[in-house]
Amino acid sequence: MPYEDGKILYDLVIKGRFKNILEVGTSTGHSTIWLAWAAAKTGGKVITIEIDQERYREALENFNKAGVAPFVD
């Protein structure tokens, strides 16, 4: 995900003070990381859904590396 796109997601969550965020289609988790960084600031959490088991596992690894796993279900 390009920085600019991630920043837009982050800013939307911050400006809206959103706490309940649903993402359909996690893929490898890059957009989820941006959402989770913002959720950490608003006291929220991201629920994300991915059907592909390999992508799911990769996303979990990416969440842990980015330090956002506590903000993602």
C-alpha cells in the first residue's frame, strides 16, 4: 500500500474518532496496519476478514512486526 493511501485511511479514522473498524479483505495486512495505528490513538480496534489462509498467516506476522496485533481481531 502506498504511503499516501495508508495516510488517508489513518487520517479518516483519527478525524472521525472511529473505534469500531471493519475491513473486508485483509490480504497481507498493510492497510490494516494503518487502520490499527489510528485505532490505537482513538481507543478502538480493527476487525478484519481474510478467506485465504496463507494471506491470513502473513497478515498476522505483519501485525506482530508492526506492533499492532493488540488492536486487530
